Amino acid sequence: IVIVIIAVVLGLTLRQNKSEFESTFLSRCEKFNQYDCKKLWGVFQQAYVDKDPCKVLVEAYNPLIAAAPFKPQCNKTMFWSKTKDVVHGFTDKRKDCFVTLEDTLLGSVLDGLTWCGKEGSKDTFTSGCPGWSECENNPVRSFWICASAAFADVACGDVTAMLNGSINTPFNPTSIFASVEVPRFNASRVKKLNVVMVIQKNNISNCNHSSLKNLTQALDTGITYSCKDVSESRIQECGAKPEIACGACW
Ligand code: C8R
């Protein structure tokens, strides 16, 4: 009897974990009408189920991106690196100004989640998955690289990026922003990159930081560059006051 109870409880917990991830995926997806979320869940799973969680290539998510493509939002695209909280604190309130990857269907569905598969299993696991840098081709990292590349591919007009003035290397070559997004900005679509350097009280970097030289050098010729030091409080103020025009925030 004890063994049966243990088995049932264990079975239920495992089932619950699985369906909890799936129901998070579906309920977040359903907030965006006009998509067949059950179908997207199926396409998503194909990328990683029944695979060694260190052997999920970036390209495995191409069918998912193709099923829910990013729409170009000229002059409104917002990129970021190591400033996620400040950026979303702002963009969540000022959707009239900027769109981040997390405001798109795929970005919002998978934001903050961990998932992986296992060889010989059809299930999705949410624990025991490889960490971000534990192995290169892990399901979460490959997804963000694939999605970020596709998001950068459709960027157009003036694009904005919020970088962090409180770290040693605001433009870090190992970041997704530096390694995946910037190299994809195409001068035939992107006119200008506006960097907003987020300045907190104990900042150690600003727009004069040497790493930004690498950023200007990495930009496709023909893309104009600007950088502005902006205090975190000013960004918050702009988020709190919808009467401030987007172009007057900084
Ligand atoms: N982007 C990358 N990573 C993202 C992400 C996103 O939109 N959304 C989430 N939740 N994540 P970082 P970065 C998670 O080191 O490397 C796009 C990933 O799990 O501060 O330069 C976005 O368009 C990953 O662990 O920044 C943005 O412009 C961290 O957040 C860059 O890429 C990566 O956060 C940010 O990537």
C-alpha cells in the first residue's frame, strides 16, 4: 500500500510539473489572440523533446519562429543588455513608445521559464535542466539566441538599446545583444542605433566607456550611432507620466 501511495504521489507530481509548464505556455499564449496556441505548443516541443538537453541547436527553433513570426515595428524596437528590470519597468507602462522581445508572443510566453527534454522521453522537464553556460547547445539558450536573431532581423528605422552603466563592460561581447543582435542590424533597414546608458547612483561606466568603441565598430556602415547617459529615475519618471512624449523621455 505504501509503495502504491508513493508511486501515485510521485506520478501525480511529475504529471503536475509537466502540465504546469504546458498550461503556463498556453495561458500566456492565449492572451495574444489570433494564434493557434495548441499548435504552437506542439511546434515548440519538437525543438527539444526526446533530445539530449545539451544537443539542442539554435536552428531547432526555426519552425517555431516561422509559426509566430515577429512583425517589424519600425522606430519602436527596444534592445537591452543587463538592464531587464529597468527596461520592463518602463516598457510595461509605455507600450506606446517601445516594443521588446518580451512584448511579442514568443518572448512573453517563454520569459523567465526553464525547460528541457530527455532522450527517450516525450515529456518536458523544468528541473534538472542544464544551466545557461553549462553546455552551449541547451534548450533555453538556443531559444533566446534564435528568437533574438529573428527579432533583430526585422528591426528597422531608429532602434534603441538600454545598457547598464553599473557594470564593468556595458557592451559585453559574450552577451546576446553584442554577439547576436548587433551583427544582424542591417543598414538597409536600420537607420540609427540610440544607446541609452542607464545611470544609477553608483555607476562605474557611461557613454565614454571603451567597450562602446567596439559597438560602433561592429555596426554596419551606414547605421548612425548615438549614446546618452540617462538616470534611472528619469526613465522611471517617463514610465510614470504618459503625458511625456516618447521622444522627450531622454
Ligand atoms: N533577449 C535575450 N535574453 C533574454 C530575453 C531577450 O529578450 N528575454 C529573456 N528573459 N532573456 P542579459 P543579453 C533571458 O545577459 O545577453 C534578447 C535569457 O534567459 O542581460 O545581452 C533581447 O532582445 C538570458 O539568460 O542580456 C535583448 O536585446 C538573459 O535573459 C538581448 O537579447 C539574457 O540577459 C539581451 O540579451
